[in-house]
Amino acid sequence: MKSAWNRLFKIQKKEKMQQKVSFDDTNNTQYPEELSSSIDTNIQHIKQAFGNSGDLIIREFSMGKPLLHNVASIYVNGLIDKEIMGNFIIEKLMNDTNINNLEEPLSPNKLGTYIKDHIITITSVEIVSDMKNLLSNLLSGQTIVLVDGSSEALNCASQGGELRSISEPTAESSVRGPKESFTESLITNTSMVRRRIKSPNLWLETRRLGKITQTEIGIMYLNGIVSDKLLNEVRERLDKIDVDEILGSNTIEEWITDDVYTPWPTIFVTERPDVVTGNLLEGRVAIFVDGTPNPLIVPATWNQFIQTAEDYYLRWSISGFLRFIRIVSFLITLLGPSLFIAFVSFHPELIPTPLLINIAAQRQSIPFPIIIEALLMEFTFEVLREAGVRMPRPVGQAVSIVGALVLGEAAVSAGIVSSAMVIVVAATAIASFTIPHYSLTDATRLLRFMMMILASTFGLYGIGLGVILLVAHTVSLRSFGIPYLAPFAPLIITDQQDAILRLPKPFMSKRPQLISQKRKNRN
């Protein structure tokens, strides 16, 4: 069976063939493809392409005496480092005196090469001759230098502007380990990984996706460890993305995922450089998206979503115990309310008699069936959770805590829900907070409602049926060709060294068997 993402690409291709006219930002006919030898003509075309935007800064001046050359520097305000622009480009061009001591005057074409080799002192200067690359470089935060009489321009690396500084992780915090997270800058993010892996085999491939946004994408992997089949699959799926906008890594995730209909996350998302480093060393591929602090890691398995970076900074026995707690909490989050519904409605004989009497006494004044009561409480808690997330942080925390306490106590006093149901819902909510990755938490929250409906219909048999269908669906999933439940299904004994439990570091000598096909030993 062909994967869902492949079917989506075919549908999109068919729709494009049916359309006779489509917008393509790369084929704008308002400017010529090649640069003109006239500086005024080039400036006019650049202004026209940008629609005379106010943030397009053009500085025209003359350099050289007694023979003056008309020169212009062009950049987009807010995307460049003004210190580099002023000290290493403008000042060098305007105050250069060596050009006056040359034996013979320079032609405009030779002047551009002279400026590149002898005047501008920044790290990277390239010569461009077509308008498309010139505009793309301008929008990437680079400065363009035009010389009158030359049909070539100088592309000067001057990226900068206001960027968010490196801060502590918010969604993946830890007690021990590094206290830094990715930012919105692609260069900053890749450099944070390179500081941890000081190897020339750490390769980075860059490309641009989105016909309008022209978003820069980085594919990072360890050459010699990553599987060629996996790497080619990543390249193929990225190359098939043909849309106008790429606004973040979530857009990439939805385009390249294996199954768009499953609730489980099949691509791992993180904000920690040490997590990316560990996955690269195992043979995985990281996909960075400029403007997004959350790179994607492929392939992903279910086991990754119950692990944290802190597991590798604690003793192996402690990290194993914490993983066991997370797995139990996952089961409570998924099955807690449904088990309560099944026991009370269909199997009261499984409840101890004193507890059953108390529950029955509490439910005497409740006007709703237990499934309505449970859905009402779960829905109310989800509303409070969403309100706490969307509101400002100080207010959101107060709304979440005070709202839950007040509504829970008021609902019990009013006889709308029972105390036992409030306890079950609260315990389920607290258990969900122990799941380290929010994507798995969201999937579990969604599946919990399905389990509750099955429990209210068939009791424990319904829960068993739901678990069987869920396991069968999960076993059928693949992430870039890797079974989603590996190393449990299929069972790989050597990979159990870092599955539910983590063995001491000296015993973790093997990389995941299905992911790294080349260097399987870590030694």
C-alpha cells in the first residue's frame, strides 16, 4: 500500500495539471533575468521588484579619484548587521586610497573584482550576475554592491538584525544537563550542534522551499553513520514539496509524514541541541527550518516519546525508574477514566464492597449517566487547560489552578458530578503531565475519549477491543521505513539496552539496529 504522503503528492500534481494558469513567484516578468550594465537600470528593477518598499535601503556614492566610479549598496533594513554594513563595506569603499595609486584606471568589470579581492574585508563576498539570485540574497540578509558600467554585482554576507538570544528550554526542561534551547536562526541552531559534534563527518545540506517564502531548510546528518536509504528518502520527500509557503517545521512535518491520519506523532520534534546530537549519533537525520526553534528528527519511534534528555544525565537506575513511571502514567492517562466507567457500570463486582458502597452513595444524587458525567468533567478540564495555555502566563496559571478547584468543588456541591469522578479526572490530568513530549500527550488525550465511549458501551470488553485495535494500528505504522514500535515489534534484543530501561553507558555499545546500517558499534 502506498503511503499517504505519496498519494497527496499525486493529488496535488493532478490538480496542477488541470490548472492552466498558476501563480509562480519565481517567474516574475517585471524584471529581466540578467543584470544590466547601467546602475540606474538595475536600481530601478530592484525597486520595482520590491514595490518601492520602505525597508529597502539604497545608498549611492562615488569612489576613487580623480576617476570617479558610481557605486550603490543595497540591503533590506532589519535583516543585516549594521556594524558590518557600516565598518566593513561602506567605510572601506568610500575611504579606500589604494585605488588612486593603480598604474592604470580600472574598467567597471575589473573594479568589481578589485573591490572583492582588496577592499571589502568581510568573510564572504560572491559575484552574482542574475536578478533572481540577487533578490533572493537581499531577502536573506545580504548586502548587494552595484558598480556602474558592470553587469555583475557583489553579494556580501552581512546577515544580522534583531534575533532572540539562546534561552532555557521551556517544554523540555531538566534538572541536570545543558540549559540552552534552539532559536529561530538556522545558523545559530546548526552551530549549537556543531559545538557538540566536532567532526568533519557532520554534514549539512541546505535548500529553499516555498515558492513565495523561500524558506531555508537544513538537512543535518553524520556521514558514515546515517543510512543511505534513509537519507535519500528524506531528500526525495523534501524535493516533492511544491507549495507557496513554508512557515515552520510543522508544515514540513505534515508534508513528509508517513501517515497523516494516525493520531500518533511519527516525526520527533525537540527544542534541545543535546537531543538532536544524541539522535544524530544514532544515525538519524535532523531537519532544521529557518524561523523555527523546533527541528524535526526522522525516523521516530514510539519509544523516543517517553524518553527525556535528563535520562542520560542521571544514574541508569534512576532513569529506568523514571521511565517506568512515565509508562504507567501513560496507561493511566489513556485508560484511567474508561476503566472507572467500566467498573462502575458493568463490573461492580470487581470493586471492593466498602468502596462500591461509597461510590453508589455519591451517585444517588447525580442526574446524569456516568459517561455523561465523565465527558463533562474531561471536557471542562480540557477547556481549563487550553485557557491556561492561551492566556498570559501569570493569569493562565491562576485560571488553571483556581478554575479547577472552584469548578470541581462547586460541581460536587451542586450534585452535578461525584467526588470519585473528580478524583479520577484529576489523577488522569496529573498523570498526563508526566509524559515528556506534548505531541504524545495530545494524541493520548484524543484517544482517551474513544476509550471512554467504548467502555460505556461494552465495559471491559470494549476497552480490550479498543486496545487491540490501537496496538494493531500502531504496529502497522512506519516512520521513514522504520517500524514505529521498534524495538518491541519487531523485538530486537540488542536494542533493549536503551528501551524501557537504560543500561549503564559502558554496556550501551550498539546503535539502534534498524536505523544505523553502517557503524553499528559505538566503540
